[in-house]
Amino acid sequence: MESAGPLDGRRILVTGAGGQLGIALQQQMSRGVELLAPDRGRLDITDAGAVTEAIRDFRPDWIINAAAYTAVDKAESEPEAAFAINRDGAANLARAAGEVGARMVQISTDYVFDGTLARPCRPDDPVNPVNVYGESKLAGEIATREILGDDLLILRTAWVYAPHGRNFLTTMLRLMGERSELKVVEDQVGTPTSALTLSSTILSALEKEITGTHHWTDAGVASWYDFACAIRDLAMEAGLKLGVRRILPITTADYPTPARRPACSLLDKQSLRTAIADDGMHWREALQRAVARSAGL
């Protein structure tokens, strides 16, 4: 018989259940949790009426908002769409949560910072987003905090990937199968973060009823170039057949994009490490597990 988990008997609503974090949360959730996990087709968080009705009916103890507009470059030309989901949708959830006495986890991003600090950003450091996506996620933080106050956990993370969906890992594996040479930016640094390790941390935070603003990523530091090289090496170890022969480091200036990116996306996660008594997994170890899943191992 499966032993009872700390969250067993709780009702948890996960929005954006079809996305990489939503899927990972469902995979990590104890069977004893009463879970409602609608994808966007079943619950559009920009529809305030639908959100209110769903939350009144389910009456969750916690809402984990894994729904987000994450197309960073596209957001530059679609700011209304980005703000509708990342600010207004989050606010809809927060208002409905307040009605039924639920607590909420609002997933946010390193992109609320400008990346100019020479150290990892702490939760209380000044925010200064440099692109529309970051502005919309910051607006979501502000809106949900104003509504829920102490019943809210804002969790900022960075460079999230999974073996499924559209993300750096799946894009690199596809391109490495199609091309003999890739060029990848090496002057932006951060920490690749597995959706599975992130979801495990979120559930640990729920178990301990942690609120406030905190940061979480996997451990270690990498550039996008380092990340790409690790994907290649681990994929080859896992037996995946790749066509790529060379990965070349380039600068941000060599690869212009519609949206500016922070040069340093490192986040100081000490407050949450202390609260959940977990230092986290190194990004290479987490990546190895994700690549193994991609390879069907």
C-alpha cells in the first residue's frame, strides 16, 4: 500500500496542465491529492467568469498557476496577449482564490530583473524587466500580491525545460538531429532548471505552507552554450543519433532577437533552500535524467 503523503486529502488546482510544468506537477503529485488539472482548452484563465465558477465548484486549498504566455520574442509584438494571460489571468485566479480561502502559487521568472548584477538576484532586489514578457510577469506578481497578500507564494525560476513541449532541450535535440553545426550564445548565464525538479520543490513548499516571494532553480551555473554542449554529450551517452558535429559559441550581438535578454539570470534561492531544507539537484544531473526520458531509457 502506498504511504500517505503530506498533501494527501488536500484539493489542488493546477492551471496550464498541458504545459511542461503542468505535466511535471501531475507526474509528481501524490495519489492522495484531490487534483483538478485543466489545460487551456478546459479553463482559460483570461475568462474571469469561467475561473470563478471552476474555483467555486472545486474549492481548492491551493492553486498552482502554471499557465503563462512564455513566447518571449513574440510578446514584443503581442503585448496585449502577454498581459492578458500573465497579469489579468493571474489576477482572475487570485480573486477567485480569495473568495474560497485558497492559497496560490504564482510562477514567475528571472526576467523581472535586468541581469546587470554581478551576483545572483535575491528576492528583495530591485526589479527592472527589459522586455515585454518580463514586464507582464512582474505585473502578474504585483496584481496577485495586492489581492492575496500573505496567502500567496511567488516563485521565480529560470531556464525551465522538460523532455516534452517547446523548450531549449527539445529544440536543441531536434536541431542536433537536423544540422551538422549549431551556433549558441555563450555570454548569457543562468541555471537550466528541470520542470520535474521545479515541480517537486513547489510541492515541498506547499507541504510547508510557505508564502512570500522566493527563488528556485537547479544548482550550478551555465551559459546557453554550456547547456547546449551538455545536451549533446548526454544525448550521445544515452544513445541518441545526432547529426551535429560542431557547436560554436557566439555572442548576444551575433544573434539579435526582438526581445532583450538579461545577461545574468542567476537567482539566489537561499531563502527557499532554508525553508524546505533542500539544496536542490545540480543542473547536469537533472538534465541527464530528462535526456534519458527523451531517449526512452
